[in-house]
Amino acid sequence: MISLTSMTESQLAILRLAIFVLIICALLIAEWRWSFRRYPVSKLKRLIDNLGLMAISSLFQRIASAGGAFVAAVWAAQNGYGVFNLLMLPKWLEIVATLLLLDFAIYLQHLVFHKINWLWRIHRVHHSDIGFDCSTAVRFHFIEIIISTVYKMFLAVLVGAPALAVVLFEILLNGFALFNHSNIHFPSKLDKWLRYVVITPDMHRIHHSARWDETNSNYGFSVPFWDRLCGTYVQNPALGQNNMQIGLPDQQNAKPVGLIKLLLMPFQSG
């Protein structure tokens, strides 16, 4: 049996893709059977545009990052760079600490993309979706994907992150992002308790509200701790989940943004 630590970069990429396909297919079936809310936009068109954008972003990521955070973590270990490579802590502690540190770092990255104007112009591609389902989770411009990848590479070297922890983090991040963007709904009591350990779709859907005060909340992707600790947590949207408008404030009653316009959006004012 091949372990994660002995797999090549190409094998890990195939593994991540297989897990991604399995999760998104399961969620698409769940949304088809138990959709929480119907949006006035073609799900098929949005799915094609969002997956098309993901494919383009993945291509640019591969060209620009030379292997990403996993390769950076392997290089740091080989050269003894990074905090954990100097401290020599128990491996399980390094993995747990790396998962938490990287998740908090992604929370901070997300917050900064909302606060700095030129970064927001890139990130608004994600928020321009006037529907909300698991395909929204992959609706990121390739510039944001490249910035995020380089950021994670830097963190992997700085922390001395174990390569195994980096792989696990990427898999968990992708899986949780697909889940909390999904168009499914849990009973209110169950959702309340789930929010103590994981970000639910109802919690993250608030982040995609057209109201700025709600858009600038609930930044987390995996665990809800950072929003609660940093004061960015919003429990319920002002208009309720059923009446909340999704997308950007100037997008209401607008047509869905097509793939070409999504690619050009960061270069346009707004």
C-alpha cells in the first residue's frame, strides 16, 4: 500500500482530483434531491462557467507555482528550513499544529482580500455568483489562486510544515469548501450544534449575501473558531436564509456573469 508521504507530486494531484470529483458529485446529487433554495439562474450554465474557471485557474496555478505548497514543504524539510524542522517536535503534534496554522492563515488571507481594494477586485469574481451551490466553491480567478498558492508555499517553508500535513490540509480545505458552499440545509437545532465544529452551508451562505455587513463576515472555510475568536461571526442574515439576496449589491436582477467576463472582471472598475 502506497502512503501519502511516499507518493509523487503527480500521484498526489491525481488523488486530490479523485477525492474532489467524488465529493462534488455526491454534493451535486444531494442538491438535486434536496436543494434548500431555488435560484433564478440556470444551474447548468453556472456549473459550466464555474468549472471552466476552475480548469483555467488550475492550469495557471501549475504553470506559476512549480508544484505548490507540497513541493515547498519537501524542499524545506530537505534543507532544514522552518520552525518545525528546527524544533523536531512529535510528528503528530507538527501535523495538528500545521493544520490549524494553515487554516487560520487562510482565514486571514480571505479577510485581507475583502479589505484591500485591488485584492477585492480579484476576489469579487467569487462573490459575483448570483446562485449558491457547491460549484461556487471553485469560482476563483486564476490570479487569486496563484496568490493563494504562493502564500501557502511561503507558509510551508516558514513553518517547516510536514509534507503530509500540507496534503491533508489541501484535501480538507477543498472538501470543506465544497460542503459549506453546497445548496443544502440542516434543521436549525442541528445546524446550531454543527457550527461549533464545522462551517455549515447556512453559516457560509451569509458570507455571500448582497449586504456588505454580511459579506464581510463568516470568512472561515473549514472550522468556525476563527470567526468567533476574531469577532467576524454572524449567526443569521437580516432577511433570513430564504429572503437573503446572493451576489454583489449592484448585481441584483442581473444576468449571470459568463466565463469571459469573469476572467476580465479584476481588470474592470467597480
